[in-house]
Amino acid sequence: MEGYQKNMRIVEPDGMDETFSSRRVKVEVEVAVFTMDRKWGQKFSLGLNRMLSLIQPGKVLSSKQSHHRLLFLSELGSDTAAMEKLLEDTFILFGIFAILIFFLKIMKCLRYLVLTKWFGVPNSFFNSLGEWAVITGGTDGIGKAYAHEFAKRGLNIVLISRTKEKLTEVADEIGQVTGRKVKTIQVNFIRRDIYEHIKENLRGLEIGVLVNNVGMLHTPNPCRFLEINDIDKTINDMIAVNMVSVAKMTQLVLPQMKERQKGLILNISSGAANAPCPLYCLYSSTKVFMERFSGGCQAEYGSKGIIIQCLMPYAVASKMSRVKPGIFARSAEDYVRSSLDCVLLGERCNGCLPHEILVHQQVVTMRTLNAHSDPRRPPYSART
């Protein structure tokens, strides 16, 4: 009521009678600009028309018209109070929601610190899963680091990669440092007829851990989708390496884990799968598959005592990424040690605290860039 009274003034000319029904009034209506939804807008428009029909400059109002005007102003005031109460309740709900989100993020950080930095996962946990750990793409970067780390924690290692010389070199290193058994399988994951060969070489092994690490990037230099070199071959190869290998290796190993009611499968995705990634759209899309596949399998087989986790690292120093270790860019060895302490954190994880922080920054940045970009052009992040 008070809000509308500020925008309506009834001015009484000098010498007019005090009786309201016989007064000649001059009305000045000042209408402010309101932002309201359709319902309130229609009510305000109808009310304004009704008010102007009842109150006109130079017109003597009858007692009936005066009574209607007072009723109208009363209704208008009650509607205003109701709208103010609605807005107040809405702001309170938004505040509670924001506090709840902040509280959940704090709890997530505390849970991460408690389960990783203060307690961690003992080596006996991994030894209890089975004798062997199978690592695809195990001769460089993250895969090589996993092979060394699992061997140090008491597991025998199966290395699967395409280069025989590297397989022999890494196997010798692990054997000399840890004394564990190392078995090698030479295959190229671009081909799709290799899985019978892998199955035969894994026959009879008690596999407790599978690390689906093998992956490929079309080029270390960012480019638009249609500018990818030899795009037809690249699409087929990337799907075969980044997607088909994950499903097929899981198909080979999961049955015996299900039978023994225990096992660990780590699918190494990428932080690029957390949000749309212009200039790496094909690569990031294949990594999204790994995240969805992992979550679905965990829902299906988690009750069987099997852990299926998707790790989504950002910058890790490796041959493929071509980055150097830093505050957020972890070395492969540091990232692997940290990620193994996260295996109990759920179906998806970024593997280390700096990368947990980066995921929120990436989502906010991409939303900001896309919100300010012209819909007829690519996002700012995709322009050269």
C-alpha cells in the first residue's frame, strides 16, 4: 500500500469543500517502472485502468465511486504486501540454498583430507583384492607410474602396450626395484581384433586391479573439430583407444572379480570431461564416455564388493600432455600416489586436492565464456 502511495498524490485546490464525495480533485499519477511476472503485470495494468476510470482530473466523484476507489486502493495495498512477502521468502530460500552448497563443499574437502591425508588406504587393501594388477598404456606417464606404485605395494604387474622395447625396459625396471613378477602383452589398441589375444594371456591370473589408462590425443595443439588432420582416421582411432578399450578390458576382467566378490577398476578419464572443452571437443567427448560408463558399472556391481572409479585428472606431467610439474600440474608419480588414497571416495574423483579445486574453476569459467559469447559465433575460448 505504502509503495503505491508514493506514486499517487491527490492535490486539493484551495477553497474546496471538505466532503470527499463533492470535492473537485486534480490527480497526478506517477507510474514507476516495475519488473514483475505476467500475473502481477496483468493485475497492475487492470488496476491502473480501473483507477484512471474512477479518478479523473476535474471530475466530481460520487459517494459510490469514492467507495469503489477506497476498495481498490485497499486491494492494491494487500497485493503489494503479498508480493513483498513473496520476494522476501524467495531471497531467504536462495540464501539457505547458497549456505547449504557452501557447507557441502566444506564437508567434501574435510572428507577428502580425512580419507587421504590423515588415514589413506593401506597397502593390505590392494593386496587383498588379488595377486595381479593389469595396466593398459603402462610404459609412459601415468600408466608407468601406476605399474611402479602397485608393484611397490606388493602386486604383480601385467603391462599392455604397443611398443615391445618400452615394455621390456619398464618390466626390467620394475623387476629390479621391487622384485615383483611382470608380464607384458604387446598390442595396438587402435585395432579391434586384439582382445582374444589379451584374454588368452590373462587366463589363469588372479586379477585384483585393472587400470584402463591407455588413451590418445589427436594433437597436443588445440584446433577446431573440422581442422583435425586426417579426421576420418582420427575419429575411428580415438574411439577405439579411448572408448572401446575401456569397455572391452572391463568385459575381460570383471567376471572373475564378480565371482570373487572383490576388485578395483580405475578408468583414467580427464578433467576435460567436466565441462564442454572447445578445441579439444573430440578428445573430451570420449573421456565423458569413460565417466558415464564407470558410474553405470559402479551402480551395477558396487554391491558385489567391486570398486569402479573414474579418475579425472587435469594437467599431469607426461609425454602426451607435454607439461612440466608445478602447483597444479602434478608429476605422474605424485598424482598416482595421491589417487590411490582416493579409491574410497566414490565413483568419480579428480585424484588430488589441487585438481579438485580446478574442477570448480573450470565449470565457472566455461559458463562465463559461453554466457557472454554471441550465439552466432563460437565461444570466446574457441576463437583464434
